[in-house]
Amino acid sequence: MAEHVLDLSTRYIDSGQIDGPPNRVTHELSELTDDIALIEAFSHVLVVRTEDGLIAFDSSGPASGSRVLESLRTWSTDRIHTLVYTHGHIDHVGGSSAVAAEAERSGSKPPEVIGHTNLPRRLGRYRATNGYNKVINARQFGGLPVATLKGSAAQQPFVPDGTLDLTIEYDQMLTVSVGGLELELHHAMGETDDHTWTWLPQYKMISAGDQFIWNFPNCGNPQKVQRYPLEWAQSLREMMATDVELFVPAHGLPISGHNRIVSCLEIVASTLEELVEDVVSAMNSGATLNDIVASVEVNPELLELPYLRPLYDEPEFVIRNIWRLYGGWWDGKPSHLKPAADDLLAVALCEMVGGASVLAERARQIADDGDFRVASHLIDLASDAAPDAIEVHEIRASIYMDRRAQETSLMAKGIFESAANESRHAAGQPIEARRRGLSIE
């Protein structure tokens, strides 16, 4: 018999050892109590049974919404009365079209949809930047270059048609009752500006959304909009102040036991708070962004914890995001304020060293010595100076695939693989991609 999700999370946290992925996309349902179930997907859907029907927290993404419903219907055939969006990322709201379609087929009323007032603005921004979101998700999750986004796939809406709009919006806090069950919805800044965590006092349960993801907090994504580390930490401390006994994130395993939950939240909150303190302190002393990235770090022992590993986002990206939040986009180096065009700088440097191929070979040597940061600068300069040179692109592809193998975070791996595939495409070689079909912020 498979280990229950609550037993699995308890073992991982209490032992500090992990022997399997805590973020699972099985579409399988686990009953957490008699009237509460969790369907593990991308993202999860938490469901609570009430006298008036089901309350669902999130709807998963467009590719998994229907499969989530199939699993749900093995547990309950009750109507989905209320759908709470934890936030407006597509992997949380995109499956709602399947919920709407099911309601239409059965002739039942679609659910009330509750979310923060900033959520419709987020979806509006996604619609305005449809192509950009397709590009960055292809790069982040598929390692694909922009050149591959052609035809009908590029024209598909990032926000799926049929995504259910909010019927109830709130600002800071909202208390509602569904079938005799009280929900306290709380606004949280953090990964997004439209996040909702929900306290269900009857069950001493928190629906946490993405404020806890069994990875280092997604607070520095290099391709996405601003994140808010101190407010994120504050939301975790507000959760800690409840008498919570069951904590259910939208990615990763649910956690049981008040002390265990509070311990996890304390570590994540304090890690974010200390990063902000260290970065801002350095900014106040006049340090540049380059200085700060080189000097500020998270205790490596923390990054070994089962729920704080840097496998999606990573501390360096969060440091850069803190700089952006408090200091703007300029990094403090004068030449970066109004820089030369990349190709003009690259041509000038390649002329000095004897050509793009010479610089590319030197980049390969430096990469072989293990300095991928310097090697990446040099090979990009070589390819900017000679964008049609096949031998340069072959070296560039090899360097970035080697660098990908050295990285831990999915974000870094995806961007570097995209760069490699960009050069493969330029060199007329087949494009490889390791992951496809996911869209998350």
C-alpha cells in the first residue's frame, strides 16, 4: 500500500531526509479527513464537502483540469458550489473551464468563484502579453528558443477560453459561510499581489496556495513580475498565529501537526526576512548588485531541508528581486546605465582578440576549467559578433548544456537549455527539450 501523503510529509520533515519528489503530478486523490480530499496535480486541488456542495481551492491548470475532475468524482458527485482561487497563475485557474463545462453538461449552476480584487487585473495583463507569456514559459519549462513558437500553438490564448471569472471579490479579508462551514479568506502579498490563503477553523486547516511550495520560495523568478519577500514572510507568520493542525499547499505535500507546521513556516519566513535584511543592509552601505550577489548567501544547511531546496527558484534570483524591489533596475555599474548595443560591443571586443572563433574557443576552455559564468559572457559576445557562424553556435550550445547540468533550479536549467537550443537552431541542428506543457509562474 502506498504511503499516505500526510505520513510521507511527516517522515520527510521529521527525518530531514527525502527519498522521492514531494511535488507530484499523479492526479490521484487522497482523503485527508472524512470530508476533505486532495488531488495532486499541477497544481493541486483541495476539496471540502459541505451540506450545500463542494468547496474547491483552485482548479489546476488547463492540461489537468479534466483529470482532476475525474478523480474527484470517484470521491464525491456533489456539485462544486464554491471555487476559491488562491491566485491567478494559470496552473491554478486554467482548469476552471473544465469545471464550467461539467456544470453545463449536468445542467447545474456554475460555482461561485472567489478571489482577490487584483486577480482580474492579473488575467488582463496576461491577455495583453499573451505572446510574451508563451515565450517565457516555453523557455522556463521546455528549454525552447523563441524560434520554435510558430503556427497555431503560438496563437493559443495563454489564459484559456472558458476560464471562470470571479463572482465575488474581496480586498483584505473576507469571511463567508458555505453549507455551514466558515471560511476566512486573507489577502497576502508574496509570490503574487493577488494571493489568498484561507483559514477553516472548523477543521483547523489552512489552504496556503503557493505561499509554501516544498521548494525555496518562488520569490525571484527572473522572467516574471515583482515578488514581495517581507510580505510573504508576514503571511506565513499570520498562518503560524492560528491553531492550525492541517496545512495544505497547492504544490507539494500536506502537513499535519501544529508544531511541525509552525516549525516549517518559521524557517521559511525567517529565511526570507534575513535575505531582505542582508541585501538592504548592503545597499545602504553603497554596495552594487554585483557586490551583493557575491557576498550574500543563505545558510547551505537550510537549503538541504526537504521543503527548502533550490530546485525551482533559488536564493541568487531572490537577491536580485530584492534589489529590484528596493533599488530599481539599474545595478550600480555606470556602463550598464546606458549600455552599448550587444552586437556593437561584441564586434569591438572580437576585433581586439582576433575574431569571434578565437573568443568562442577561449570560452570553451574556460568552461572546461569550470568557470561557466565567465565562459557564458564570452560565448554570448562571440555569437553576438558572428550570429551566422555555425562553429561559434556549436560551441555555445555545448557550453550552455554543460552549464545546465551544473544548475539546481528549474529556472536556470530552462533558460540555459533554451540558449543551447537557440544556438542549435542557428546552426541547423535538431532542437532538444526536456520538459513541455507546463505553465506556472
